[in-house]
Amino acid sequence: MTMTMPGSRYLTINGLAQHCLTWGRPTSPAVVLLHGLRSYAHTWDRLAASLTDRYLLIAPDLRGRGDSAWDPARDYYPDTYLTDLEGLVDQLELDRFTLIGHSLGGTVSYAYAARHRERVTRLVIEDIGPGSSTHTPGADRVLRELTDVPTRFASLDAVRDYWRRLRPGISDEALDSRVRHTVRPASHGRWEWKLDLQGIAEARRTPAPDRSPDLWACVDALRCPTLVIRGGRSDFLSAPTCEQLARRQPLIRWAEVPGAGHYAHDDHPDAFTALVTDFLAEPPDEERP
């Protein structure tokens, strides 16, 4: 598959510079893509390559990640990411669009779609649901991984080894992407994070329930067709939770990517892309026979 080089731009949102990648024609239907806790906009390169001929794709680096500014106040909580997304949508003058979110980005996507029901035409959630961030083995794993994060690396091989230890099943393509987009050159030939991992870890270790959305309430408020995609080996989103989501909200369906973990779009990109492509291609409810 030929990867299309995205456009790049910066917006000032809530006082911070936010970097965005864009693919496709400005006149095409818009799709906004939100990455996860320790990720970055370029994580969507593979999916974008499959959709760029039909859609305008917009992927921000969330605050503290990629080429976006780090927050001096270390305000890395879901309600702030939500206001950042609201600012992005308003500045880009997006009227109606599809929203796709992975993990943390999925939490923000649930909340945005529930609050702005008139704007979101379709919703795709990757591997997160109510309770995923607090009461699952995956949530415990993330906390463990954030307790001892190196500040610098002696080489890119060391970066590669770090990510490989955290995600033993990661594909070579996805690992190359992580090495390219999570670090930058530092002094004395070393490499430093492009992620404010210390600030992100601090917020993750000190949750503020009043600053996180009630995802069951968000699910109840949805008014658009929604696809929840679970990794078959996920320790973050269980099949019973997916079944409960579909029973509770008739607009939700769910699917599984066999053999994939929490990063389904990385682990089995072709299967993930096929699910998303088919879902987006379905006619609106009012046009179905």
C-alpha cells in the first residue's frame, strides 16, 4: 500500500499550539481521528492511506504528544481533551463529520458525540468502553508501565527495545512508526520523548472522577450509528462489555479483530481498516431500503 504524505498545520487551542495532520480533499466528507494515551497523530497513517480518496481526514496530536505543545500545568484530563476537540472542530468549521477514537481518544469521542449529537454522523470506538480505564487488567498494566519511564535513550535501538518490551506482538511497521514519532534528538547523541510522559503519568496516577465523563451516560445519549471495535486479545475492553453496550444502545454494534490486542489498528491493520471502511460506506438510515 502506498502511504500518502499528509498535510501539516498548527492551531492555537485553549492557549496551546496543537499540531494536526490532514489527508484528502477539503471538499470530501470529514473524518476526525483521535489517538490514545501514549500515541500520536501518525498512528493513523495506515488507515488514512485507505480512506484518503473518499474522505478528508484530520488527526491531531493531543496536547503533550507529537508536535503539539506540552501543557505547563500538566492538565492531561479527559474534560480538557474534550474542550480541545471542541476548539479544533470550531476552528476548522466542521459542520457534520465522522469521529474515530482509540482508547483515550475513544473516551473523548464518546463524550463529544454525546454532547454534540447534531455534528457527529458516525462514531467508531476502538477498544474502550465504560470501566476500561479503571477496572480492567489493561488499566492496571498501563499504570505499571507508567511507573518507571526512562527520560532519555542512548540510541534508536534502545527506543525500539523499549516499545518491543511493552508490546511484544507489535508489527514491524507499527514499531517503526513508534520509533519515528515518539522521540526526537537530544544532546550528546541521545534521544528524548516527544511525549510528556511524566505529566501524562501524573494525571493517570491521580484520577479525577469529576473530570472524566460517565461513559454509560454518554452511551445512552448517542444519536448516531456507532461501531465499537475490540481487539480479540484485548485486556482493556471485554466481549461482555461490548455485548452490554449493544444491548443498552440500539445504535451500537460491535466487532472483533481476531488476534489483536489493545492496538487493533496496529496489530492487524487490514482487518481493522476493512471494518471501518465498510461501516463508513453504509448508507444513512434514511437511505436504506
